[in-house]
Amino acid sequence: MLVLLGLAVLITYLWSLPKPWHPDPRTLAELAREIVLPLYMGFLLPVICLGYASAAIADERTGETLVYLLTTNIPRPLVYLSKYAAALILTLGMALGGLGSLCLVPGKIGLEALGVFWPVTACATAAYVGLFLLFSAWVRRATFLSLAYALMIETLTGNIPGFVKRITVSFYAKSWLYESGEMLELAAKGVALSLFDPVSAATAQWVLGLASAGFIVLGMWIFSRKEYD
């Protein structure tokens, strides 16, 4: 994750340098539209989240240490909540720190972009961590399932016209950004916008919040009932 983040920072630095075909300073809208939204929100954020959450329980199963944790007198739901809290704290630190690093490279315009993107990043991170931790409690090789979701479902389904993309976290994050970051001109125009058919920012916030809670409850139920070997 640090290598990927370092590459993203390097790409942003090279992007911000004056070029013969683009001698003017880069704008806030260009930074948000060309770097932060596709590179960070579209790729790096899910990868950062799955790096911490998908291994939280699955790695203990693979290392055969989970059985020792389950033999303690700590209730399983509390164990699961502790795993979620630990993964969320680590992931938020990495996600928001990575976003800050990316935004600080271009200077002042990056600070303005950071103010628009960080609330969406925090809420999307909570949803991603809940989902990937659910995968971790459900299957032994949760990292592969999480990668398949992040790289295939989020990317491919998110670009398919219609309602099917509404099963992805990124759809609601983008819908929130399209409205709250209207000054950044993030949303597509004309036919492309009608095909994406975003929901309102308020709806996106509610869905992300309820999805996060739903993933936690479902994960607790699976973790409490599943027999781990």
C-alpha cells in the first residue's frame, strides 16, 4: 500500500509540473477530476481498506491463532467489534493520510480539494472496512474475494448504465461528491450524467451509513455462528 501510495504521489507531482502543452498552473477542478477522483477514490481507497480489513480474521484462521482467541471468555460479537474498530482506526489513518499526501503535493489547490474529499473518504472507508471484514469472517481466503470485489465489481459494475451499479460503495461516494463538489465540475454532463443517474448527497450519506451498520451486524452474526477450524 505504501508503494502504491508513493507511486500515486509521484504521479501527482509529475502531473502538477508545467508542461509545454499545459503551461498554465493546474486548477482545483483539474486536480479533483483528473487525479483524486479516479486515482485515489476509484482505485487506492478500496485497496487500502481491503489491505487491513480482509486480513483481520482470515489471517488468524490461516495462522491457526483464531481458535485461541475464541476460547477466551470474551463474547464473539465483542471480539468482532474490536476487530472492526482496530481495522477502521488503522484504515482511516492510512486513507486520510494518503489523501492528505496526495492533495498537499500541488499546494494550495490541494488543501481545497482535501476539504471536499475527506468527509466522503471517511464514510466510504467505514463502509469498505465493514464489507471486507464481513468477507474475512465468511471465507478463509478473504483477500482474494475482496480483490475481486474491488477490482471487478467496483470498477466494471460502476461503469454499467442502469441500477446495477447501486450495489457498489463507489457509486454513493461519487454521487455525494458530484453534489457537494459541484464547484469542482466532477460530474459528467449530458447523456453521460443521465446514464450514471446519481442519487442526492443526503441519500448517499444515509445509504453509506446504513450499509456500514448492516455489514457490521451481518458480520457479527456470521462470526458468532460460524464454526472455525
